[in-house]
Amino acid sequence: MTSPGDRSPPSLRVLLVDDEPLALELLRDLLARHPDVVIAGEARDGAQAAHRLNTETFDAVFLDVQMPELDGFEVLRSVAPERLPQVVFVTAFDRHAVRAFEVAAIDFLLKPYDQERLNLALDRVRQRLAEETRPRAEDQHRLLAFLNQLDQLDQLDQRRSFPDRLFLREGERTVVLPVAEIRWLEARGKKVSIHGNRRTVEVRDTLKRFEEEDLDPQHFLRVSRSAIVHVAHIAEIQPWFRGELVLLLKDGTQVSTTRGYRDRVTGLLGK
């Protein structure tokens, strides 16, 4: 006879959605360490994900934000609210989305994946599913409110203006550098080298600050922890080892991506 303590926990049926095979493989490996998780389906694009969510039943979905044609947010807008499972967004780059995730208490994972962070997301999913006293509609309303909030952030971003020149403090002097002349930025310890058409300026600053305050995301792309590239200066995108890419700039400079930022570059290819 089986005692109550010997019962296995109920299985957690999940759908994985990502257009990157390597990202799916890593997510599978991390989820395999949880015996109660059953990978009940996978989708490689937004249209396939929307179809599966509208026709099948899942407890949770790990949903990539950036996919060609139909992104993760558009997928959810195309699914009937009553069919939405618990959602864990997956992102490599969208700082505004991450900010909105945190404010709205929406689960998300940043690429490259981290076992500890994934475990936390799963614990939250299990907790919500176990809270029978809270109507499931509450989670749906929270998610839909989040999508509306994200729309508002996008609209603010579109109205936001960015400087056309940077005033850079280099030693005892201030250098004025037109943004259009910037080819790429490179982090070196506690300093950032801004490579322009005519000169390189080195300042004590962070890539994060430049990315969030000075550079229009429509024109500048973060491709690794240590590099931001002006999209207009990219001449070629070449495959490299272990799923990484190399960007060849028009002046011959090679800038390597890293796996955690690959989605940003492939998103650029999709555009």
C-alpha cells in the first residue's frame, strides 16, 4: 500500500517555444532535472506556438520573446484568454520588457539560461497552480494587463528622442562626437571605447548606461556583454564556433557575438 508521503507530485505539462535549436536544447537539459516536468510540446515559431496553445492544454509555456514574423507577445494576443497557461517569458535583450516583467511580477528568464533562475520560475509556476483559492482568471487578467503596459512602453519609446551627438569626457577635455559617426562601442574593464569614423574616444562609463540613455535601439544593437554595434556599419554576419556569430563591419573590424545575445542578431536578420 502506498502512503500519502510516497505519492509522486502531479506532472507539469510544459510547452517550449523558441526558434533557436541551441536554446531549446539547453532548456530541455535544465528542465530534465525536474522529474515532475513533462515537455508536452515544442514550437519553433510564433504561428506554431499560437496554434498549439489554442488547441492543446498545457500547465505552462516557456515563450521566447523575439521570433521572426510573430513574436512572443503577439502569440499571447492571438490565444483565447481562457486557454492561456502559466507563462514564463524568455528574452536575451529587451530591457524595457524586463523592466515591465519585474514591475508586473511576470516570470521571465534571461538568456543564457541559469539553473537557479529556472528553478525559481518553476517554483512560482507550481505555487500558482497549487493556489486553488485564487481564480485562474486573475492570472489571465494580470498577463493581459502586462501586455497592455508593454504596448504603452513601446509607444513611449517611439516618442522618445535620442541625442544626435555625445559629449564625452576624456581626461581633462570634452570631446563632441556625432552619433552617426559611431561604428561600435567596446567595454574594457571600467572604461568604454567609442570607435568613431575618425577617432576612438575612451571614457569611464558603462555600456549599460549608453544603451539605456544615449543610443537609439533602432540603430544600435548590443551583441555581447562587451560590445554595442551601429547597425548601419555592419557589412556581413558570419557563423562562428558553438553557435556564435561574427559581425564584419564596413571598415574591416570583426566583432564577436556571444550565445546569450545571438537572438538580437538573428532578430536583425529577420527584419
